[in-house]
Amino acid sequence: MRRAVQIISLALLGLPALAQSVDMSTLSIAGMGKIVAGDQTKQTLACKNDSVSVAGNGNTITLTGNCTQVIVAGNKNKISVAVVGEIVLSGNYNTVIWLKALKGVKPRLVLTGKANTVGKK
């Protein structure tokens, strides 16, 4: 039943090709990058000079490659990113660890919420 609702929702959004076969925990939309939605998921994704949005709680995400932007909304998410241009955190108790900035010494940071942490590996 849930899968049928997801397929119908995607079709209503004008995304019938995606509606036929999609893993609802990760969605890629041209021009919008990758979107990870759900709770308690563990994933490794490859960035290819695009953005990644993580929405949910308690996710553990590893991002390889070059990410132009990483957006995290929710609580208690743990994100590890190889190369990043901008980190946007909202919600509470999220952690993002990065290895290298896409440009300059460190990525641009936009932080809201409480007890969110960003650090370099």
C-alpha cells in the first residue's frame, strides 16, 4: 500500500519515469541533486559536483566525491563528506565531518538549531 501511494505521488508530481522504479530512501532529480529521506538509514553516496539533501532523523551518511552543497534537516544525523562547498544544518544534534573544502580553506557554513557540530577530519 505504501509503495502504491509513493508511486501515485511521484506520478502526480510529473515524475512518471521515477514512479516506476525508485528507492524512496534516496532520490536523484536533475538540477536538484540527491535527496535522502527517512530515519535510521545508513548509506554511502557519490557526489559528482552536485548537492545532497538529508531529511530525517538518526541517519548515517557517507558522501564521496565533490559535493557543492550538503543540506541536513532533522535531528541526530551523522554525515561524513569528502569534499564540500557549503554545509547547511538545521534541526538539532546533527554532526557533519568534512575532509576538504571545495574552494578555499573551509566550506561555507549556515547553522541553525541547537547543538549542531561541524568539523574537519
